[in-house]
Amino acid sequence: MTQRRRIELNSGLVLSIQANDMAYCSPQNDLGPWTEVEVGYPSEMVPELMKYAEEPDNPTETVYGWVPMKVIVSIIDKHGGVKGAVNLKG
């Protein structure tokens, strides 16, 4: 099993934000700086992400590709900032 880090926001929302050569991000590399990133498996439905959903009918069990960084910053601000990182096995 690998460890996957997710972030928890002060509101309690937990989600994965990834950017690398295997993720749905831009540029699709390990160096950045990234203008769009991949978000995955939020602990609750996040309306701002829905237009990027791979499976919109299952908002907490899907990946959201090429989400602009300005949307990520807006979500983090709306939810009171970053509380910390969460390690999950998977």
C-alpha cells in the first residue's frame, strides 16, 4: 500500500490535490509551476469543482481534472484555509 497525502481545510473538507507527470494538470510534469491541478475524492460535494468532474453523479468518489489554481485558492479561502495534511492508505 502507498501513502496518499490529502489536505484538510479548517471547515473539515478533506481532498487530494495532485500535480505531476501522471496527473490531470498543466503543465503535466513534475516541475511546475502549475496553472491547473488534479483534485480527487473530496469528503463532500464542492460546487466549484463540479464542472471538472470525471463522474459528476458521484462527487465524492471521482477525480476533477485540470482545475485552475484560482479555483483551488478560492475553495481554500472559502473553507477557512488549510488545517493540515492527512495520510491515507490506499
